[in-house]
Amino acid sequence: MATLTIRNLDDKIRDFLRQRAAKHGRSMEAEVRSILEATAAQQQMNPGQIARKIHKRFADLGGVETLPTPKTEPLPVPIKFDA
């Protein structure tokens, strides 16, 4: 296991971490470890997992297949300035 030392941490952040750790019933070290682990896990999510989460969130609403497709018209032909 690695050891991490954080220098020059603002007192307000230390106090916040101490209160958060007490709220969760663990030491400050365990609280910071939990925060780092959760953040790293979110960053490691691959695009397929994100797509599945989006699909799951909107599946109960009928998904995106039920959205109306707007009518499109062809783009106008650009003007040619040289003969």
C-alpha cells in the first residue's frame, strides 16, 4: 500500500473532513481514503457504462426512440462567383 502526505492543507478543509468523518463514524484517514476511492471509480467509468446508465435513466420514460424526428430540408445550393 502507498502512503500519501498532504502538506499545506487549509484548516477549513481539515475541519470539514474531520466533521464529515465523524458523521460517517470513521477516522479522517478512512474518510479521505473513501473520497479518493469513490472519485477514482467515477473517473474509470468507460463510455459503455455511461451509455447504459443514460439508457437506464430514460428507459422508463419510453427512451429516445419515441421522440419525434424534425423534418429537414435540403441545404440551398451555394452561389458561385466565378464564371
